[in-house]
Amino acid sequence: SRASRASQVPLPVQQVLVLPYQAGQGLGVPPIRPAVLAQAAPIAAGADANLQPLGVCGVRLPAAFLEERASVRFFAIDVTCEEGRAWRVMRRFNDFWQLKEQLGPSARKLPGAPFPRKLLFACSGDKLEQRREQLELWLGSVIQQPRADWIGVLRVFLQTGRQMIDLPNPPAQALAAQDWRVEIEVPSHVSAGQLLAVSLPDGRSLNFNVPKGVSGSKIELKYDPSQKTLELA
């Protein structure tokens, strides 16, 4: 009911990408599209890479795997994808800083997850642990609601030089069974029958056929985990 819904925590507002075709044009578009591995280096991505979903369920920066190489600290990033596979990449603080700059101003001050500032002196002890926690929180916030133009850059950052690892109880198994509700804002120039690529809270992307009368407004969508589809709530 409207009353019970008003008492709930506000729904996450998800990013959408307008796809260059209409529904029903004979394209066999699957509801969940697999990520394409990026091979480019240095960190860079084009528009085509942004059309693919990120496909990441979560990230962790385990303190036990911090490394120091030639007086430079490397943070381990454990990445879990929607299929339950996991891998690890090693990144310097400067790599995170470069990623932040590439994502743009909106990624620099995420609500509740500010990017850690640079220090004048060496980062060690409690300061190093605080930096690790802040980077983990910031990166986790970035992948939860990635903008369409972030996807390619994030994929390269999270996959280049990866090593596959085993993680107990992959969170993707639990996430796949959830019944999500998300909110999107339909661009005013989009017409009925056009497809939007909607990013889910775990980084996946689903196509949604825009119904009549919703252009330029916010709508609530419900995710059906059994059918892997989005529909009006």
C-alpha cells in the first residue's frame, strides 16, 4: 500500500542508459548481458565498453593482503562477480586517485563515502588502516550505482592483472534470489516502446521497455529474480 511504502527506506535511484533501438525489433536481447573483459592499459575505455553491464556484486580490500613493493603500498581488491567467480587485483593509492579523476566530480564526494585525502607524510599504522577502510567504502559505493559512462573505466580498473581466487559463500548466490525494487528517472526525450538499460544495485544491467505516459517522470521498478526481468511495481 502507499502508506506502508512511505514508511520504508527510500528506494535507490538507479542509472539508466538509453539504447539505440526499440523493443520488438527482432533483437534477441537477453535480460542479463555478460561483461566483456577489458584488455586495454593504461586505464581507459570507450563508449562501446560502457554499453556492457559491470556485472560486479561486491568488492573488498582485505587488510591481510596489503603489500609493500619498493616502498610503495599496494591494496588488494577482492572482486566478486554476479556468476559467483572471484578474483584479486593489486592497486596503489595513486591508481585509486586516477580512477576518481577519470570518473569525474560526482565520484569525488559520494554520500557517506568520501574519497580519502592525500597525506604529506608516509601513510602507515592507524592512518593506513583508515585509508584502506575509506577506499573500500568509496569503491563499494561506486560499483553499487555506477553511471553508464563509468562502466568501461571501472571494468579495466577491476580486471586488469587479475588473479582468480576462491571465496567462501559467494554473495552472488544470495543476491540472485532477492526481490529488488529500484527507482529510475525516465529521460523526457524517451518515448514509449524504447529500451532503457537499467543498472541494478549489484552492478548488473537489465533492459526495460518504456511504457506509455512515463517520459520525464520517476517510476518504481520491481525485479523478478525467477524471470530475471524488470517490471513496473
